[in-house]
Amino acid sequence: MARVKGGVNAKKRHKIILKAAKGFYLSRRTTFKAANPAVMRALRSAQMGRKLRKREFRKLWITRINAAARMNDISYSRLMDGLKKAGVELNRKMLSEIAIHDPAGFTKLVETAKAALK
């Protein structure tokens, strides 16, 4: 059997990595040997970033809800407990949007929660 050289396939693999390394600093964008670990690390960090983004947004929504709740003389935990007991099924993202864009509506939700706590 004839020997098959790997140059064509290696070139393809290198092109993929170097394309992904576009915008990197110095030889990390031009040489495969430097670009390969940099791209692998970047991909790992990007995956972790997608996980962290979910946590960050939840923290932001909770902070916003807490701030709006305290303006209405109730803590975040008591508000969430009251809403759960009142049967209000709004997620934190929507509660935070209501707190920002419709303070009067949020006040009504707080009153509903307070009534359910008594």
C-alpha cells in the first residue's frame, strides 16, 4: 500500500485553529504552535462564561427586586414567600422588569404578598 502523507489534513486543521485565533496578540494569531493552546483555553473560558452568565443575571434580578421591595417596606425573602403563598407565579426576571418599568404594578404585587403573609 502506498504511504499517505498528512500535509493536506494538517493544513486544514491548522487553518481552522488560526481562523479561531484571529484578533489574538502577537504570534498567538500567526503561528499554530502558539495559537492552538490559546484557542483551546479561549473555548474553555467561553464555555464557563455561558454558565456564569446565568448566575450573574439571576443575581442582578434578585438585587433589583430587593431594592424595589425595600422601597415598599418589605424584604426580598418575605416578598417572595408572600407571592408564593398568594399563588403568584412570576419569575424573577419578570418581577425585576415590573419593578423597573411599572412601579405602581409592583406595589400592587407587594400588597398582595403582604396580605398573603397575614
